[in-house]
Amino acid sequence: MSEENNDEWKPDEKTIEWAKEHLSQIAVGGVWAPEGCGVTYHKQSEDTYALMKLMEHPSALEHHRKMTKMMEAVDYTVLEGNGVEYVQPPLNAEDAANKEHMHRQEMTQTWTCSGCDFPLANFELENRIDTFIEDKEILSSNGDTQNVEIWTCEITCPKCDKKINIDPDDFHLLAGDDLFMRWTNSEHTRFMALNRSMLRELVDAGGSPIVIGSFSPDTNEKMPPWMWGVCVVSLEAMESEKE
Ligand SMILES: [Zn+2]
């Protein structure tokens, strides 16, 4: 991308809305490292982010320019002090990906309620509600367009009752596989995904799992894409079996 295009880039309304919500959720003292961007920011005060780490790579610099514009659009000051750590791009991609994933998981521990600063990690995460937002056409790397479903996970603050919508990927990082791979229908039946050993146990015991398509088998509600093709059991059925 040319320098001119960089200067012309502006965050759209959705990006601004997202930034407002997301950046206010990070507590003062916390860090923000958008995935795969090679840049990390430190939240210094309620209205200031400081550049903390930058990968020595042209696209990281490009991301940093865009993030700065986005943060400034929602009234944050972005500082670029002397303490910036410049990081060499890693040679081992798998190692780097694992490290980044762990780093991102640790970061979720600094996320807080935008209403009262209560940590999101201490919410009752098992009570999330998944909501379908819209179908979106995206351009894939081979040039074809592809339809993806945009969903959001709603969690409620136990302290101030504020409802907070977070991106499903962020919820996954925050709550882990086990809670992410569950789904509750409108009749409060809870389904839980089975891993291979749980599935083996169930089948050996003569039980049969439910395989999820794009709609809930009992209520015909739309299912979120991360549950498609997954084998589940209802938690109620499992609990009654144990008794
Ligand atoms: Zn709250």
C-alpha cells in the first residue's frame, strides 16, 4: 500500500463503535495487542494508550498507523515514547503462534466491565447468550467472495448488570474451549460438545450423541458456526444419568 493510501485510510462506523466498546473494557495498566498485527499498546490512563512493542515488519508499521487513527477517532491519545520495544519477526512460525495465543489469553485477564471495572474473567461466563448479527460477504485470499455469519456473545456484569457484547473469538480466549463449546437454547436446555474420549465413552455405553447442523435439533433455532458439525449431549441428560 502506498503512503498516500495510508494517509487516506479512515476507520468506518462499525470499527469506531467496536473500538469504543473494546478499548474502554481494558483496565488502566492493561495491554492491548490486536491479533496478528505485530503491535502492542499499554493503557496508561482512561484516555491514553502508549505504543509498547512493535514488530520490525512493514505490515506491523502499517497496522500501527491504522490503529492510531482508530484510537484517535474515539478520543484516545496515542503516545510513542522512548520505551518502545522493537521485536524481530520470529523464524519459527508455530512457536510464535503458540506464544502469541498464550499472550492473548493472559491479556483477557485485564479486560473489565465498561460500567464498573469488574473483571470480565469473573463474570458468570457459562451464562452467555449468542446472538446472530448479520451475514457478511468477505473476500478470501484466493479472490473469491465468501459468506460468513457475524455473531456476538453477550455476558452480563454480576455487579452492575451491564450487558456486554464481545466477539466470539474474544469470548473463546476469555472462557476457554470448554465453556465456549456449549450452547443454550431458548428453552434453557444446555448442550455441551464432546471430545473424542467423552464420545467414545458415550457410544460404548450405548448412548448416541446429537450431531449439530446449522439449526438446533429441538427448537430449530439458528446455531452459531463454531457448533456446526460438533457432537453434543444435553447437560441435563448427562447429569440425570450420573445420578
Ligand atoms: Zn459492571
